[in-house]
Amino acid sequence: MITTENSLGALAKLCYAHMDGAILTPVDLVSVLNRIPFSSDENESMTTHRLLLDQIETQGSVVHNEVVKPAARDALNRIKQ
């Protein structure tokens, strides 16, 4: 599970920086967000969750895309719990 969460965290980071709609799509990011919160690797979970919060606070971030936004909101709510 640690390897899976680390890979998903890396995919989220790639999506935040390079989502182009062809190779990395909003659906790719939604698939990662649907698996948050991470819990197997404390360092990865803290990093990935913090990056999501940073993206939510950043205007123009890909998490504000109409496809991604509901998944980001749900992920944030699960982190809060």
C-alpha cells in the first residue's frame, strides 16, 4: 500500500504541474483524489495532503477545473475527518 500511495502522490504532483488534457487528464487527477486520504506512509500523506490544500488555495489551479473540483472537495472533507 505504501508503494501505491507514493505512486498516486507522484501522479497528483504531475497532474498539478503538467495536466494537458491529453496525456494527463482531469480524470487522472480525480482517480487520485478519490483515494485520499492516504494513511500508509505518514510522510507521503502529509506531503500529498498539503499539496492538495495548496492547490485549492491557488487560483487557476487544475483542482478548480469543473471535473476535478467535486473530487477535490470530497478529498478535503475526508482529510478533515
